[in-house]
Amino acid sequence: MPEKGIPYTTNEEIMTNAQVLDKYNRIIAQLGAEFGKWEQVKRFALLAKEFSIDGGELTPKLSFKRKVVLEKNAAIIDQIYKDAENYKA
């Protein structure tokens, strides 16, 4: 995102930037506005590594390998659910 004036050196650094997180929050809220409250995305996590064929997350036809992605990101997914359980509305 250097073209937006946000300096960064790694994906890990940019994905924790408040401006970036705010932008994703706004996009998700905008796209989910037509859905019922129970259908809307409430939490998300940005991943530092892009999905790739070499990484095993995509097939040669660029199909998503759900099982591989779930296994590789289990800790992040578990944390999302733990945060949801601890959330007090």
C-alpha cells in the first residue's frame, strides 16, 4: 500500500495497521448491509501469506483447498471463536 501513503516493510506489519483494518471493516460492513444481523461477518483475520499453489492452499485450477487452509490457520480460526465467546454485547 505504499501508493496510499502507508509505509510498511512486511505483510505482518501492514495487516496490523489501524488504517488498513478500518478499511477492511468498512468494506465488510458495506457488503454485509443487505444481510440479516445473524448472517453478517462479525469478525475476521487478515493473513500475512497469500494463498498459492506452491503453498498447497490452491489447486492447479486455482480452486480453494478448504481443508488445507483450515489446518494451516487453525490457531487463528480458534482465536476468532474464542474472541467471540468472550465478547460482551
